[in-house]
Amino acid sequence: MSLFWALLCGSLFGFNISKSLGIRIAIIIFGIIFIGHYLTILPTIFNYWDSSDKFIRYNDKSNPFKRLLIMLIPKLDTYKVIDKKLIRSIQITGLPMTNDLLSSALFVATEGGFLYNLMVMIRYPVKVKLLLKNGQIINLNLSRDYVDHPAETIGKLKIFLNDFPSEELDLSPETKHLIY
């Protein structure tokens, strides 16, 4: 997308004013979209994690430099594995979310127009926060799934939390009521 918009804007300036200005505009537009937009929203939109009975596998995009490398060379995106026995406590942040924030998966939503769901995901992130026994904190993002399919995501979250003893779950009363 960043290359498309850069070429479109650059060619408009290049054909109408000057080619060198068109090239400069294309580079600026590409940089704004590629660095300014995709680098900032990559952990929210393009994240992945799954859970088995013993392990949690996730891709870590918390480091901005690593994110940039992943954007340039996608094959560098590797998964980290956490043994569930190493988890001290689990928190859920961002739940419950009011229903008036959620919209359909359509690009044009009545609530806010174009990219409404993206703004909800960025402004009100839903995360599973894992506190490990060594003090490390790992955030697993649920925002995209929750905005697109809230009922299914809550069901999957309930199944995920059933793998842990209740003393490891540090959930607010509102979140407990929503999930259970």
C-alpha cells in the first residue's frame, strides 16, 4: 500500500510539475506510510500467538528495530516459545469494552467512517499480559480478533484461561463477569 500511494502521488507531481519533484514526493509519501504508519501499528494488526497445553508460541514485535527488519525481510519473523510452567500470573487489559465502540468488519462503519476498527484497536487495546517468574512481562495482543469477532474471542480466551490455576489469574471483576 505504501508503494502504491507513493507511486500515485509521485506520478501526479512528476507528470504535472517536474520528475525530480515527483520522485521526492514519492519517497516522502512512502516513508510516511511505511515508517510512520506500518511501523507503529505492526504489533497491533500483524501479531500472532497460539497456545497448546504446555506452551505459548508468539511473535515478538516489541522492539522497533526488529519490527523494521521484519517489515523489510519478513522471513526474519520468528516465534518465541514460553513454557506455561514459567508463568506467575495472567492479566487481561482492555476488557470489557463497551459495545458502542465495536463496529462491523466493513471498511466504512457508521460510527467513525474509514478505518474505524483500526482506531478502536489502537486506542483501546485488548491484551493478555503474562508475568513470568523471572520478572519478564509479555503482552499478547487480542485487539484485532476482539474487534472483528468479540464473542468468538471471548470463547477462545475462556478456553485459554482454563489451562491455568485460578491463583495465577489476576482478573478484574468486570473481566471475570465478561469471560465467565
